[in-house]
Amino acid sequence: MSLVYPNGVRALDGVTLEIEKGSFVFLIGSSGMGKSSLLRLLYREKVPTQGEVYVDGTRVDAMRRSKVPYLRRNVGVVFQDYKLLANKTVWENVAFALQVTGARTHDVMRQVPRCLDLVGLAHKSRMFPSELSGGEQQRCAIARALVNNPKILLCDEPTGNLDPSTTSEIMELLLRINLKGTTIVVATHNQAVVDRMRRRVVRLENGRIVSDEERGYYFLGLGQSSVLSG
Amino acid sequence: MDWGKVRFFLGEVFANFARNKGMQLTAIATVAVTIVMLGSFLYARETLGKLSAGLLSRIEISVFLSDRLGDREARALVQKIAADPRVAGLTYVPKSEGLRALRERLKGQIDTSLLTTNPLPNAVHVRVKNPDEVHAVARTIEKISGVATVEYAQDAVTKVLRLTDTVAKIGLAMILVLVLATAVIISNTIRLTVFARRREIAIMQLVGATNGYIRGPFLAEGLVAGAAGAILALAILAIARAELLPKMIATLSFIPFEIARVDESHLILELLAAGAAVGFVGAWFSVSRHLRT
């Protein structure tokens, strides 16, 4: 599929990609190479100018506008800047995602503690985002993305603002979520993360996929040598 | 009933109000001004309508019968007029009775014994059910043979009808413009709230809130602002009525106000509904515009 923005930028150019259920995939490439654009197609923030997008068997690009909210409940999204609401506590931020879908209070009371436990923030649930460290804010954002029990979790530079040790904590958390069966797609340009995890790596350059390796490295040369030596 | 959901919804509405209090007050005041105008207009229109209807219903058609008709023929003619479904009632005044009444009235002023013959015709005074039909009924009676002349306050009737009509039209046009302006102001107020809460809205959309759900608190905000303005206006109107109406009745004592009682409970409900509707529609416009882009 292709995506051309109104200003003429060709963000994605003839990309074909299939991501299996339950897998963990890195999208890598420098800034402006199309990683975020690709994610945006998956939660229908954008519609491809050409081609088709399927998520969990449903065609997303031709979806009626009124159906989009139901897609979003199945696709959690995490951003570099967390996008938390500053005037709500951790608990309220996570609960908000559930409440605005019209969930019953009973379910809110059950799901929110479960997600906060999972990301290890249960003890800080009454704090405001400004009182948390960057890593904790990102955990909160992940909890919010998971509270609807999505099948897919999309992460756009989730560790872009975090130090290396916090970064590895967040990646461990994502791994744990992945082991529970959630498909995870991480867009990143963090070499260390990619090299340590040894997962599928899809490299984008100027809107095209230039390589796609199982158990890849950030730099292409390393990946090839590992294939040769393995 | 899921009280947790109710509390969440009300919390969102309250948060909207808290975001820009100044603009909310402006919106409420604007609604109040419009509703005061609308209320006074409706009150005046209804008073005027009832007044003219009352006056018109008092207008009688005087029918004078030809002298060639004998008493029995005259009574048959009266029956014929009374059979018209548009006629509310009538009184037949035979010429002898007319003369007696005249003599009574002129007693002591003129020596009525000079009247040796009776110059008065037999007369019928007809009251009509619907004041709009005075003219038509008069026309019908005129054509009955044996009727000499028909008289009624034709000019007064048509003038009052035309006046009520014109006042209603001008007033309606003014109110329409006002209501439109109010809707625009409410819509702008809500747009500020929407703008202030755009992060929340973006996150709501991200986590899969339907547009209907996102709209909810904003529509409630518009509704409440509109209704609050209407209540303020009703208070102003109530004070104005208590202060001004007795003075008006005293000054314009020649107008029979007692026949122009306005159904006020009805009017109050209408004004409340109008305020709430203006708020709701204004909110709908601005939220929908934001959600579409």
C-alpha cells in the first residue's frame, strides 16, 4: 500500500507487510522514513491513498467512519510523549479509556487494577502524571492502552524520551504483554533495544521496506553476518 | 442504573463548565436577553390577540328589516339568521319595543309624545362566534330578502385584524434573528470548551469512544447553559410583569384587559424549551464540526 500526504510527501510507497498474530515486530528506520505513517494506517488515523489494510481479518481502510471506534478498542496505541491527561490521576487516566467506551462501572473497577498491576503502578494510582518519572508515565500510558484488552499494541517510539535502564524495563514489560498473547508492533530507532531483543525487524527507508528479517539487528550488516554465522 | 457511569458523565459536564466560566456566563446572559425578548413578544402577541378577539366578539351586526315585512314574516327571517352555524346568538327588537326603548332613553330631553308614528324598523342584533367571520356573516345576511340594511363596525374589525397580523410578523422576524444570534454565541462558547478539551477528545477518539459518546457532555453543557439563561429570563419577566402590568392596566383603563388573560404556565414551558433547544443546537454544531475534521 501507499500513502501520500496532501502536501505531496510520499510517506509510504508500495509497502506490503504481514504481521502474524501474537508476534513481536520492530519497525526501524530514521525519522521521517514512514514508521509512524505505517502505524497510523493500522489504527486508521490515516487511510492509504492506494492499497488495502487488514487488521484482525477486517478491512480497515474501507471501514465506515462510525465503525472506527470499535477498531480502536482492539488496537492499543502508545506514544513517545505518553499523551496522558495532566488533570487526572493515574487511576483516572486508565479508567478514562474504559469509561468513554461506555463500560460498566463493575468492569472498570475490575480492569483498571488489573492493568495497573501488570505495569507495576498499582501503588501510585492516586498520583498525577506530573508526579511520575518518564518511565512511570509510559507505564501508565501502556496500562491505558491495554485496559480495553486489545489484540494489538502499537508503540510509536515508546522509549524515545527514556534513559537506557528505564528503556529496558519498558521493553521487558512489552515482552511480558506479548507473552500473554498480544501482538506488538514497536516503531523505534533505538539500536540497543533492537539488538538486545532479537526479534523480527522491518526496516523502512523513504517509505519502502528495504529489509525484513527474523531475529534481526538494527544495522543490516550485523543482521546478515548473524545469518551467515548461524 | 449504573451510578458510576452517571457520576462520570456529570463529572465531564462539570469539567466543561469549569473550563471557561466567563464565556459560559456570557452565553447564559445572551440566552437570557433573547428569551426576555421572546417572552415579552409572545406575551404581547397573546394579549393583543385575545384583546382583539374579545373586542371583535363584542361587535354586533345590526340588521334592519324592511317595513314591508309583517311581524310573522320578520320572525321567520330571524329564525333563518339564527340557523346560520356561524351565529352565536341574536336578539330581535320589534319596532314597537325599539320605540319604547328610544322613548325611555330620551325621557325628559325631548317631548316624545310628538312622535305619532313609529319611524323605527324592526331590528335584529346578531353576535358571531368567530370574530374573523363578522364580515362574511354580514354579507350573507345582507342578501336575505326582507333585509333593508346591515351595519357593523367594519373599519374597526379590519383595522384590528390587520394590526395584530403586522405586529406578529415583525415580531417574529426580529425574534428569529435574535435566536439565530444566540445559537451562534452558544456555539462559539462550546467551541472554546471543545478547544480547551481537544487533548481529551483526541484521547477519547484514540481509545475508541464513539462520536455520540464524545458529544454527550458538550450537548449537556449547551442544554444546561440554554436552560439557565431561560430561567434567568423568566425571573426578569416575572419581575417586569409584577411591576409593569398593574401600571399599564391603570393607565390604559379604556382597554378591557380582563378579557386578555394569558396562559402563563404554557408560556413558561415554551420559553424554557426554547432556551434549552438553542443551547443544544449550538453545541451540536460546534462539536460536530470539531469531530468531522
